[in-house]
Amino acid sequence: MAKASILDRLPDNITCIAVSKTFPEDAIRRKKEEGFQHFGENRVQEFLAKHESLSDLDIVWHFIGHLQSNKVNKVVGKADFLHSLDSVNLYRKLVHACEQKTTALKVLLQVNISGEQQKAGFSPEDLFASLEEIHSLASRACPVVGLMCIGSSLESAGDEFVRSQMREMQKLFLKLKQEEVPDLFEMKYLSMGMSSDWEIALEYGSNMVRVGSLIFGTRGVGNVR
């Protein structure tokens, strides 16, 4: 399969985020020429460098990695989406930074659907417990627009287990739709699915897939910035 053909295989209502972490700017330029519009980075320093050097391109930037609270001001004003909102305290800082800079940032709540300790995100229970506080902080400058998850590896966990996690994410997404506050807290996006399981994710309502190796090729030592 040609690397860019995923765009041809995706329905029009699905956003494909080309995860460009560790790949150089010229690789992003090539993919932009092939029709990719959305790019994802997960390290602040690398994201800032690429954002600056590729400022001549019309790119929608997604920050998809863990964001430390002391680096909020570096990302706000540059990223269009943040997929990794994993605490109420981080949201408070993001709202403050967006309002201070009079800029906008769309955020997705990261859910630790696998329950793995090494993965960040709200547990489903903690998310609902925090909902009232999230609603109280919600701002048009920093609206909550959906959910994101990093599920278990398809290779190690198997098809059925991965499907069970995606099924739970879909249920959570639909349940949270009942809690919507227009323009402040809306479940527009379900960011779920990567190179190995994006087709499965579409079956369970994902409308944002984060695809790296399928687009850029295998990551290796030569790709590390």
C-alpha cells in the first residue's frame, strides 16, 4: 500500500493526523504536498522547532504527548489541538494561558482506558468525578471538544481485547454527549486508533486517527532529532 493512500481509504468525515515525531521537517513537507493537513507531535522542544521552521505551511498542529504544566505557555498559541488533557489542574492552567494570550486551543480529555500505570489520562471514574469542576472552568478560549485514548497494543493484547477497550471508549464518548455545554464542552471528536488498529477504531466511532509509521515509515535511530 502506498504510504499516502490512507487518505483515499478514509471517509471524508475522518481526520487523519500524521504523527511526525522524530521525523525531520523535509519529511513533513513531502507529506504536506501529498495532501496531509494535520500533523501530530509529542515532545515540546521538537514541536516548537518544527512549528517555527514550517511556519510557511498551512498546517493544523496537534500536540498529542504528555504536557507538563510548566510548559503550557510554550504550547498555547502554537498548537491547534491538545489531545492529552489528563488533569483538572492542567486544564486550569491551559484556560488561564489561552485567556491571557487571547488565543484558542481545542482540547481533548485523555482517558486511560487500558488502566496501565505507565499511561497518563483520567480513569473513566475519575473523569466523571471531575466533570463538574471541568465544566466550571470551561472557556470558549479553551473548549473541550472530545476524548482521546492510547489503548493496548494490538500485537500484544490481541484483536478482541483491543476491541473491548474501543467499545468502552465509544460508550464513554456517547455518555459524555449527554453532559455537553455548547461551545464549551462538546463531544465532537473521538481520537482513537493508530497505524496498526485505525480500521478497527473506525468501527467504534473514532473520527480522528493518529497514524505515524503507516505514513512516514518505520522509526529508527536515523529519525531521532
